[in-house]
Amino acid sequence: MKRVEKKKTKLLEKRKSLESLNTETPVDENHEEALNRGLDNIETRFMFFRRFLAPAMIGLWILVVAMPYLDTASKTYTSIILTVITVFFSLAAKPFVENLFAGMVISFSNSARIGDTVEVDGHYGTIEEINFTFTTIKVWDWRRFLVPNAKLITKEFLNYSLHDKHLWACVEFFVEPDADMKELEELLVRKTKSSKFFNQNQYEEPKVWNMGIEKESIKIWLAAWAKNPSDAWELRSDMRNAILESLRELGLRTNLSQVEIRSHQAEEQFRKTVAGH
């Protein structure tokens, strides 16, 4: 347990950023405050586990040892005691016990750690604290999203900081089928490379993929490397602006505009056909 605590502490101390966005925070020395809060949380959590596990194991041992002697006791009293214990744990203490043991599982695993950038139920932010029964996620707009620990280990969520430090920032959009894909790709790559959140000396060039030819549009993916989740957030914003600028420069429309235009052209063609007859 001490070894796991030491490992968690070292990983947290190595983190250069504890924010999901690169912003000028209104709090002075916010990184130092977040780091100290996280270190205190790790120390308090593992201290509680050390103090909790020993009495729990002793109590379980006493219960196992005492079980052969229950036959000699009054069956009525024994059944009442067992019923009370069962009702208490199944109704009153069940949520607390579930979240407590789930918190222990999270503490000893690497699925979610303090400082990780995650997305849970559409909430994007950084894990600020892992308490005994719930986990606090500091959302990108500084709100706090509280997730019960039992829910966190039983549902799917995105962890952007689990292993790789580099992320593909990807944006999906649609263009009209008549678009010159080669010209559009060259323009998108050039504009994306100009973003300060894309390091062209370290990463390969941005990629443009044709992901599907649909009835009224072509589905396009624009992807580029970012070095961390906060840079990926900013890079995606720059990529969206690059897409809008490129479409404007090339005179292209999105699939929705194309549908409206084609509907208008169909009406004009219908009028000419009727007038010809």
C-alpha cells in the first residue's frame, strides 16, 4: 500500500499541467494549489485505507472464528442479529459500502488518477480529488462534477491521460460532392500547421481523410497531433476556424447548404419543364 501511495505521489508531482485547458486562471499560483490539494488527497486517502483495512480484517477474522459457536447460542437471537446486519448493509449502508470499496479499487488502479484529463457523461475536465465515496472532476469551465465511485468503475468514460501523452485532435465536417479534394486538403493542411498548438517539427503533417460519400455530401475528417489534452482542445478550435476559412476561400458549402441549393435548382428545373409543355 505504501508503494502504491509513493507511486501515485511521484506521478502527480511530475505533471506539468493540472488543467484541461491552457488558460490564464484568475487564481494566483493555481498549479501549486491544485498540486498540494492532490497530494493531500492521496495521503489522506491511503492513511484511511491503512487504518480501515486492519480493523476490517480483524473483525472478519473474529466473525469466521465465532461462526462454529453460533449453534450453541439462541437461534432466535442469532437470527435477529443476522437479520439486522443484513438489512443494515443491504439498505442503509449499501451505497456507502459500494462507493467506499469502489474508491479503494480506483485508488489501487490506474484507470483514473488525480490530474488525469477525462470525459464523463459529456463533462470534460480534470480529476481534482478522489474521495472515499465520490470523485471530483474539475470541468473545463471550473464547475465541479461529482461522480460516485461505484458509478465510475462500472461505466465507460474517456481518459485522455492514461498512457499516451500525444493525442490526435480530430474534427469532422461535410462538403458538397463537387469539391476539389486535393485543393481543399492542401489548404487545410497549411492552415492547421500554422496553429501554435501544432508542433510541426515533432509531429507528422496534419491528415485529411475522405470518410464517406453520401447522397448530398462528402464526410471529411481533419486530424492533427497535439502533445496533451489541453493543447488538443485548442488545436481543434483552430482546426474548425481553418475549415471555415478554407470553405470560404474556395467557395464551398456544407452539406446542409448544398441540400437547400439543390432543392432550389430542382424547383427551377421543374418550372422550366412545365413551361416547356
